Amino acid sequence: MSVIAALLLASTGTAQAAPPPQRVTFDRYSLRIDGKPTLIWSSEFHPFRLPSPDLWRDILQKMKASGFNTVAIYIDWGFHSPKKGVYDFSGIRDIDRLLTMAQEEGLYVITRAGPYVNAELSRGGFPGWLVNQPGKARTDDPEYLAAVDEWLSHINPIIAKHQLGRGGTIILHQIENELALTTPSQSRYMQHLYDKARADGITVPMFHNDQGRNGYWVPKSSDVSLTVPGPQELYAFDGYPGGVCGVDNKPTKGAPAPDWGLYGPGGAKGGASASPKTPGFLAEFGGGWFDYWGSNGMYPCNAIQRGSGYQRVFYGTNIANGIAIQSIYMGYGGTSWGWLPAPVVYTSYDYGSAIDEARNLRPKALELKQIGQFLAAVPDLARLEKAPPVTIAGSDAVQVYHDRNPDTDMRLLFVAPKPSNATGDARFTITADLPDGRYSFASELHGRDAKLLVAGLNLERQRLVYASSELQTTIRRGTEDVALFYGRAGEPGEMVLRYASAPKVTVIEGQVASSFDPAKGDLRLTYVHQGLARVRIEGGARPPLLLLIGDVAAGQSFFRQDGLLERGPALVRHAVVRGSTLDLTGDTDTAAPLEVWGPVRSIRWNGQAVPVTRSASRSLIAKRPLPAPESLTLPDLMAATWRYAEGSPETRPDFDDSGWTVAGSARNVATVRPPTGQPNLGADAYGFHDGDVWYRGRFQGSAQAKTATIHHGAGGAGMLQLFLDGKLIGQHELAGGLPRPITTGVAEFALPPEAQTPGEHVLAAMVRVNGHNWDLDVDDAHKEPRGLISVSLADASGDSFAVPIAWKIQGRAGGEDLRDVARGPSNNGGLYGERMGWTLPDFADGAWSSMKLADATPYMGTSWYRTTFDLSVPKNEDATIGLQIGDAKTPRSPGRYRVLIFVNGWNMGQFVANVGPQRVFPIPEGILHHRGRNTLALAVTSDGAPGNGIEPVRLVTLHHARGGVSVTDVAVPTYRDLYPSH
């Protein structure tokens, strides 16, 4: 009886109809989908980091075009729940829509729905309201489990209905993430998560992602003896080897690629024996690395560090080790807009990934495409065992992993440096006993490189004995087979194909020599990889074969769908055959050629007919280049008229705070408490979880009041400003950095003489909260307080004295009761301008001062600047336009100020001039109106000192192509909707 049937029987007392047969199973080698061994090649995408749902399709199409067959998604609990019992799955939170898109784009899905995800998110993805819960998170504490069940009862049914065979393409589901501790309490917690998912209808295999290959939570089915096994079916882990970028922003050599599988050392902490009955499963493998406050801006460096050579060596090592489920983190990083980021990261979550933050395909995406097409072309790779060692002559700086498929005897020869982080040159000869005999062939490695070579492979209707070129893909085109191989430009190559008799070899283009050995039936081809050679082979008792043999650049120009090959444009999104016509959609960034192999006679590109001619290799070639995008001119913001208003009225003694919350008596469950007798001032206790929070404290002046000591929690690169009776008396900033940023601080301020005069005085404090800690170590670190922790006044000798301070607090308008539901809990904090709607496009700012931004002067506190601009991006073109502050090449500025950037009411990032490194902020279409009016509001916070004013602000084009997907502006309320009484 299945798990689901058993649960139904237990709950109703009667047997229910049997569930549909499980389409996703597994053995020790790989997943089996509908009984077929399937290698999973996946990359990660976080929909919450791209708040324009129409563009989700763009990312999914680019992942599919880049060779991936699967997308992995984190789902952020806190993104959907601003308040206990309140959940939103509409608009930018429509997970149902995302999963439907993935199915429509032909991608399998791995869901990772928490409860804890980490993902460099504030609180690791926990909702803000969970911070006030005393029960320890990620254990079986009843209060925590009740909250978890509330979340899972909303998200699990959405996941269940999108499983493969039940309306979608979900094939795997994660129940927890990087839970390192293995206590009995956590064992019960893990079992609870598993049982809940099954009870909610999730039937696909489930897993937990181990934080490194530690052997934690290995499934109970494993024969490895562990104290606390996991309830899930699969063991998965993550890995981020390969070095980092140094302080000079240059790649380091890094460590060699680890053998996590067939060639590993064995044992519970490494090698295939961590979970011998389940497939090798890397739920996250480094496709880049996150960047942090105060760095030099390492995303371009990370794109290189984990770029071409890294991908060949490290991903290839995983494949050769039998890792049959491999997911690249990240495929597209995106933007941690608003208050999404954990303290360790700033707004950009570009990650150095294959698709950059502006949605450009980086060069590394082209190599991922080659690997992905190779894996799809050779399904035998889903079942690998070690084969006998090969002989290597001519160099001791090379190693070859020799694998075989136990069913077909196909061979994989993974050629890598020895050690794999070496970067020298090597020329060598490989001799191996292959399925078709004993063979020797020459090869080369130069720099950081590796090769995935195959032998003994049935290639469509052909027989490949071996090749020193790498196979990229194949198609079957009617009576003819087409195979694409590639190698490094200028390197010699050879391949042997098996025939019953001598075939006819016609070299259509390039220089390729051939010879036939009638005794073996071997046709041997030799050549140099340069451009694209074309060879037709006919006869020999096999269907005709068109061989395309290119260098790396030529191979990377190809896109593939079933039965179709295209080359030339920057991106081919879709290919649909309608009769004898091929409808292609895609992008061009310059005027581009187009060539197509397939069973068609005519072509349409993005809906327009393309005149074609037939080539000697029987492809269709466009008679003229596909059109490039039109020129794009952006408005000059420095020439624009801006509106200006001062925005810190909370500092004034006469400010009306009668509607604010009285602070002091709320229950305190934070991990850091104030001294005995002091009130609880933590912002979370009063429902203010994100962004800026203001405090106003009234006290009677005293001759003893010489200094104020403020203990505060503000997150990475957070800050505190303290005012007395309307005057700034000091500012305190926290540092960013790795491995852990400073997230709390103690600041001492000298009080001015006014504090010693009789009468009532007002301390006003603004705390910029840059995220809550994650809970990676299961220590409730996400409950570290934010806002003020304690305030003490002291006399001239430094001794504290008791003085009553009556505190009030104000954060985001409404706290957990959102005013702006569509933009959600991550969008707004508690600045006065945010509470008053100054960020919104239709706010009436006509009474504000008028100015040019170049004339702006520093202001003590927060000042607001608003302007509008029109865009007219040509129709049928895709662009990402960004906002740049100051010099993009300079990570940090001598000025000490920070800016919150609001585009059409959306908080699209935070700039901190003296911390850096981010100066350019991409704004996705749908948030930015590409064909119409836009409103830009900047909240600039400074101490008012000379030089601490805003630098020049510009619009910049970060991505521009002809093509793209259809995007509509995200539906959000207006100022009039949110402030009807105004």
C-alpha cells in the first residue's frame, strides 16, 4: 500500500481509490522517470528575486536554451506571510503560475519550500512574526511545529498539484535545508515534515540538503549505520569548492575538484558510501558565489572564477563520479530587492551566475549549454560504474576517469589535469580497452580545462568507436543523422566510426582526412578544430550521417530542440514545426546569421518570414542577417527637474507621535536582552520586522546627563542616527564583510548642554535595519534583536544613572497589517516618507521645492528627491535599464550617505556610498514602465556634513536585445488606493 493510500485509510476508515502510479522512482544510479534512467541537469532560480512574473518565463526559457532540463526553486515562507495566519500567493507571489510556466517550457522542477531555506535571505526565509515565538526553531517544539504546519498547509497543496503526472513537472521535493544538527528533537522534526508532505499529497521522492557531504540525514533505507537517519528517500548535499576571488578581485587557483562518488575515498563523510542505495545528488553546486557589504564588487570575478575552465573541471568531475542529479546554484541570481537580504549580502544577488542580474547570458552559459546538450544526447550517462583503468603516456600531469554503463557498456573518459586545479599544458596518448577493441589516441590539455569523451556509443543510428573531440549533440533528420562534435581551436582531433563496409566520405567544408580499415570496419577521421567542418558519410550499411566538427566557439553557436538544430542568433527560445515551416522565436543583440537543420523548407523568425537558401550540407541559411535591436536613448536625470522635501520630522520635539506604539512592555524572546530593569525596545516585539524603525523617548533633563550609550541591532552595514530635541548628536554604522558581518553594536554619544537643562527632552533614534541573521546553525540567531536594545544615560564619570525614558516606536505603517499588500512585506520600512506614500507615482509633490540634483546639499537625517521620466523602448525589444549612482568603477565613495531607491513605488535597492560595492541597480521591466511614465524617489540619509550629499544619478542600459517575452506592468495599488482620505 502506498503512503497516500495508507493515510487515507487511517483518516477515513475506508479504502480509497488507488493513487496514480508513481512516475518518479530511483535506483542507486539515478532517477527513473516513467521507468527510464534520467540524468538531472538543473539550475536554481528564486522567483522572489525577480518581482516581474512575466520575466520568470524569460529566465526559464534561457535556462532551457542553456541545456538544463530542470529548474530548482526556493520558496520563501516570509515572502508570502506578513502576519501569522495571513498568506498571499497572488501577483509576484503566484507560485502556481511559476510552476505552470515551468511545465509549459518543458522543464522538470525541484521544489525547496523550507520551512527554512537560508538563501542569504533575512531570517533565512522565516517570516518576521516567527521571530517573536519562544519555541526553538527547526526542532519539534510544538509552537514552532504549529507555525510550520500553517505554512506547509498553504504551500504543499500547490506543490502537490504540480507533480509529474498530476498536472505539472515537479519530480523532487526538499523538506529541510542544511540542518546540521542531528538531535532526537530534530529527528522528530524531520519526520514531522516528511509526514506532513505525504499527508498533503506530495508523492515524489523527497530529500534534505546536507550542508556539505557530511552524511547527515542519510535515508533510513541506507545500510550505513547512523545515529539519526532521515525519513526522506534521497540523500542530497551541497558543495562550493574551487576557490574564491581575492582582495585584489582576481581569481585564485583554489582547491582541486573533490571526488564525491565513484572515485571518492569512501566512508560516511565522502565517497559513494554516504548513501549507497540512492543516486549521487548535489542539490547545490557552486555556479558562483554571493558578494557582501564592503567588498570590491566580486560578481564579475566570480563569473570568471566559476566560469569556463571551472565548469569543465568541476562539473565534469561530478559527472564522472556518477553524480546523476546535479543542480547549479545559481542559474540566475537576481535582485534581493527591498528588505529581502540577510545581513551578509547587499541588494544584488547576481552571484556571478550564468544568467546575470540584468538577464544577459554570460559566456559561461554557452559552455553550460554544451554540457547540457551532451548529457541529453547520451542517456547512458545516467547509469555509470567504474571501468578498468586506462594507460596514459607522455605526461604524468593528466588523469582519466574511465566509466561504463553496465547495460550498454558505453564508456565515458573524463580527461582532467592531475591535480585538477593545475593549469599547465600537457600532450599525451590514452590507451584503453573499449567495447569495440583496444585503441590509442592523442589528446591535449591547456590551462584550466577538462574533456568529457565518449566511446562505444550508439549515436542515433551510427556507432561511435571513440572520439578525441567532445560530443555536443545529435538529431535524427528523416533518413539522415546529424552529430555535432567540438574541440579547442587549433587542437588536432580524431574519431572512429564503425561500418560494415567502406562508406563514401564527402568533405563539404573544412579539412578532414579519412581512412577505412576493412578488417575492423573502422572509419577514421582526422582534422584540426577550426571553425566548422562539415562531412557527409553515406553507405556502409548505415543511414547517412552529417558530421559537424567545430571549435568551441562554433559549437556554442548551436541551439537544439527535438529533431532540430539552429545556429547564429544570441538566443533561440522556441522552435515549432508547422507543416514544412519552422517558427522560431529568439533574441538578437546584433545583426545575426541563421542556419537551420531540420525537416522544414521555410522559416519564420519572431513571426516574420525569413528568405532562405539551401546549403551543401542541406541546411537552410537565411539570405540576410536577422535584424539587430534599434538604438535606445535614455533620459538624462541630471538635466531633469527634481522635487525635494526634508523627511525626518520625527526628530522635532513637537512632532505628533500620538499614534505610535508605546514601547517597553512586550514579551522579549530575543537572544540578546537589555540589562535587568530596562524595557524591551526590540522592534520585532512590536510587529516591525523590516527596514527603518524610529524611536522617540521623552525624559526630564538632568545635570548628570552627559552621555548616552546605545546598544542596537541593525544587521550588516546597518546604522543608527540619534537626535536630541531635533539636532543630530551622532551616527553609528556597523561593518559588513565575511564570514559574519557585525550585526549589533554599542555606540556612545556625548549629549549637548540641552540635555542637562530642566524640562522635557526628546531623544529620537532612527535605526536602519539591514536584515535579520539566518538560522544556519540552529541557534535561533534569527531572533537577535533589531532596533534599540538598551539606552543608558551616564554622568561625566561614565556612571549610569536611572532616569525614566518613555519610549514610543514606529516602523512600517501598519506593522504586520500591510497597507500595500501587492508589493508586500519586503518593500517598505518606517521612514516618514514611506509611511506617507512619498514613494508612490501619483503622490502629489507639487508643493515640494524644485531643483536640479546637482544642486542638492547634505541634510542631517533623511531627505527625499522625486522626479519623473518617460521611456520608449521599441516594441518587440527586451531591455534591462538600471540606475547608477556615482562612478560605477569605484566601489566606495569618501562620502558617508546612503540611498533607498524607489521606482514606481518599489524599493529596488540600497546604496551605501562609503561601504559599497554596489553602484548600479537593475530595474526589471514590469516594475519599470518601458513604454510610458516612471517615477523615481530617492531617500537619502546622511549626517549633513560637507561631502555627504548624493552623487550624480544616471539611467544606464544593462541589457538590450531584439526579441524577449511579452511583459505587462505589475499590477499594484496607487497612492489614491492606499491613501483614499488624502
